[in-house]
Amino acid sequence: MPRRDDISTILLLGSGPIVIGQGCEFDYSGTQACKALREEGYRIVLVNSNPATIMTDPAFSDRTYIEPITPDAVRKVIEREAELGSPIDAILPTLGGQTGLNCACELWDRGILQEHGIEMIGADREVIRRAEDREAFKKVVDSVGLQNPESRTVSNVEDAMEFLDQIGLPAIIRPAFTLGGTGGGVAWNREEYEEIVRSGIKASMIDQVQIDKSLLGWKEYELEVVRDRKDNCVVVCGIENIDAMGVHTGDSITVAPIMTLSDKEYQRLRDGAFAIMRAVGVDTGGSNVQFAVNPANGDVVVVEMNPRVSRSSALASKATGFPIARIAAKLAVGYTLDELRNDITGSTSACFEPSIDYVVVKMPRWTFEKFPEADETLTTQMKSVGEGMSIGRTFKEALQKAIRSMEVKRFGLGLDANDRWLQARRGEETAWPPAEDLLVRKLSVPSQGRLYYVRYAVKLGWPLERIRELTGIDPWFLDQLVQLIGFEDRLVAHERLEDLPAEDLFEAKRLGYSDPQLANLYLGRIDTESILAVRGHRKSCGIEPVYKLVDTCAAEFEAVTPYFYSTYERSFRMVDGDEVRTVRDDESRVGGRPKIVILGGGPNRVGQGIEFDYCCCQASFAAEEMGFESVMVNSNLETV
């Protein structure tokens, strides 16, 4: 279907200030949408109150209003545009996070959009109600033959206390129309339950919370799904949480692609996601559907759905190279997936499901050190302030890269300066071994740094089954950690770096061990001199990284977008007639123009956020104007 010609001016709502649960990922999606719609000749009016965003740069919209994202402020913008002779024809509410979505809903509920003849595109009010209203969504799930958790939606404490007598404790409280699980949580006693219910009702736009019977210990998965008006549906990316249910997905380490489901189990989730999307009525854009799977018997329940681009959409887009927000914007104005091209390959259709031949790990960034009195326990209410993404050929490599992306003086799972096991091995004074009750608490209560205590438990010989019971982490992930921890025995068997066989050094790099880890292990310190010494020795052994393309199709088609990650692979010999040459399978492409490297800011944290993404983007634009190639290095998946 061709683009719509009956609309000319589209209103986009941003997400406002950065808050926990809503970061610069919506600047990424909003910027993508502005660019995509202006390419099609539409006039874009943007409302956002965050001056640090790329989307508020004058180049990305025809008119930008730095105003609060409230119904009253947006109404004045609508009236002003009409006075200027350029009335708004449509509003796209699905790219500004929960803030933009809720504001658009209130504009509709007050009759402001109808009064000015403004159409909601991407998702209309009824679609949003069916997805966000807990009771309505429960009926949708029932209608397609899928299971809900045993639950009840309530609007007062009395009904909530009555339901508690039926399901018992612990119980999970999830408010409707909220951001990052705001107001929700896991209640372990009646007093805590009543407090969270009151908080959730107050936080909800419609004074509603859903009380779920506990699914703690179930595995959690989410699918990023895109659908067009011809009912073409694709799963862009499947994402798996390492932490079990009970931890908000924004606070869990997540992995793409899904690692621990059989193809039959995955197809079941895929079919379920499509059925839910159709029943809710999302027919032009992207959605996020979350599932819980009982590891004991494989039972599946539907947790929730976001009828908009979400935090996970940014992860899925960066992990696969499929620009969800850009495609969603084009679908909202009439296109279908088969009419749009894959920007990564430049030659294939967007109506496809990406295939990746690498592993992506997303790790949350917390700043509890800034708030020493804050409860570090991770629950269904999000507490992380940023996140980093890493890509590797294996989960083990990607995990270690993700850990050092956090910039918290940890350079991998172990063997760095904060490794108590290594300190004790060297005879240094340290708290080793940890007391059993401390280790049990660290494993059973989700919090930042829990993986380090999993490592300590393995070092102390704890059975994997006991660790699994305490953490709820799937045995596959635990086995991967055991393999990493086991490889340390090969490394510590040698006193000097020069004694380490080149084969073992290469394997260490392939598993994601960093030069700082090796510097600490063999040279006893982590500083510039020791890191460069390890680097020099490694290079003298011919061990250097190669760079691989993110191409959406596992190299089936050639990629045209230069989007890379580093890894370590063995070189191989190629025989061409009488000539034999050594080849490194490096996919990097070096252009002829002079280059400028731009270093990004890494994951968001208190004191360092979206403003540095703005600076990096402006630097890249300026470099392009001056004839330079800009090479951007960053681990923050939320950035433009």
C-alpha cells in the first residue's frame, strides 16, 4: 500500500526528562521516526521537554516545542498550529514511551483530539486500552486460548486483601499504565502487600493494579514483534532474562537470541505473540510481548504486552540491525513490510525475521553507591539507571565484555583487582571464604553483583543444583559460568605471562578475558603500563581482534551498513594454486577518507546521561561536514 496522502502534519510526543524506567532509548526511537517521516514528505511537529535529546535538534522536525508533555500543554500546541494555518492531522503516540502514550490517551479521553480532527496512528485509543488495561488484556489473552497468571484486577485495598486470602504470599502487584513497574513490587507479608497495593493504585493512570499469584522462579522471555495492516507479522528478536521472574526485565541481565528453549517451545511463544498482537489490534507497528515459562513442566503464561516501542525495542534494534522505530513509523503512514527495504543489506525486504550468528548481552547499570540508604533488592519495580550492550561469538565472551562495559572497576567475571578469591590465593588479607549464610543470601536475593557470588559458590564447590535452586538461573547459563570459572585453572597454573602458552592466551581472549584481567593476574596490578605490557605480549604472539558485521541475516546477504563488534578468531590458510597465504576473517571496511574516532559515554548513570549522546551525534555530523569519516565507539544501546 502506498503512503497515506490524506494527512500532511504529524504530531510526535517525546518522553520528557530521563527517569528510571524511561531513558534515552525513546530519544533513539523518536529521532528514527522524525527522520523516517520527513523522508516521506510529512511535516513533523515535535513536543518534548528534554533539551538534551537529539530529536529536539532543529534539524529533525519542522517545528519543535520545548513544553511539558501534559494534555494541557499539548492542547495549546495543537491550537497554536491550527492558528498558524498548519493544523495537525495525526498523532503518533507509540514512540515516546509510557509518558507519550499516556498523554495521547488523556488527549483522546478529554475529546481534544476529536475536537481538532486529529487521528491516532500506530495505535488508536481502543488498542492501547486493550493492551494497557490489565482487565481488558486478561480477556484478550483468554480469547486467544493462552494462559494468564492466576490474578485479579482491583481498584481498592479491600478487594486486594480479599484476593490475597485466595492466592497467598508472596504476591506480585503490577499497576496499569505505569512506567518501569512504578508503584509495583513483590510482597512477602501482609503489611508490605497493603503498602504496595496503595502505592500501585496511586501510580496508575486509571487507579488499577493487577494482583498476580507468584511466578517467582519461572523463566522470563520477551519477543519484539512488528505487524503491518496486511497482517504480515515478524519477530525481530527474542530476548531471554538470566534472572528468573520477580526481577524487572530492565534490572535483569538479558540475552539475545533466546538460548534455553527448543525450537518447538520458541514457536509456541512466537505463535502466541502474533495471536495477542492481532487480538489487541496493533496493525501498524511494533510491540513487546512478555512470557513466563515454568521450568518444571513447560507451562507458559502471558505476563504483559506493550503496544509501543519499548526499552527492549532499542536492544532488539541494535542487536539485530532491524530499525524497529523507523519501520514502525513508516507502517503507521500506510506502508507494509514487503514495501520497505532492509537498510542493513540495502537489497532485501523488511518483511523478514533477522537471523544472528553472535550473542548479545545487555547488562543493567545501577548507582546504589549514590544512594547508600536505598534498598538494593531487585524486584518488579525497575531500579537501574542505564544499561550497556556487548556482542560476542559466544555467551561467555559477550558476558565478560558486558561486565567491563559497566565501568565499575570490574573487568570480567573474575581475576581482577576486586576478586576476593584471587586475593586470598595470593595471601592477601580479604574476606575469604564468605560465610555460608552470606552466600545463601547473596544468591537467593536478586541484587547487583549476584554473578560474582555465583562464581564464589562454584569456587567453594557448591553443587550446581543448589546454586540453581537459590538463584533460579537456568542450568544452561550456570554451565556457561562453570566453563568460564574452570578455565581460570589453566590461567593460574602459570606464574608468569611469558609462561602461558600462546594457545591458552588465545583461548582466554576468545572467552572474553580482558588485558586488564591478565595484567592483574600475572603482573599484580591494573594500570596503563601493565595493560600495555599484556597487549604487547599478546600482539607478539599474533593474537589480535577481528571485527565482524552486524548484518541481520547471518551473512546470507552482504551488509552495506558499517556496524561492527570485535571478537577473536583463528586465522586460516587459503590455498590458491601454488600460493598459500594466511587469512584473518576480518569484516571491517576501511574507507579512503581521514578518520576521527568519537568515544561515547557508555551506560547512563547519575551524573552522565543522554547529553553525551547529543554531543557525540553533533560531533559526528560536524565530522561529516568537514569530509571526515567518524568512527563511533560506544556500549550504550539506548543512544542515537
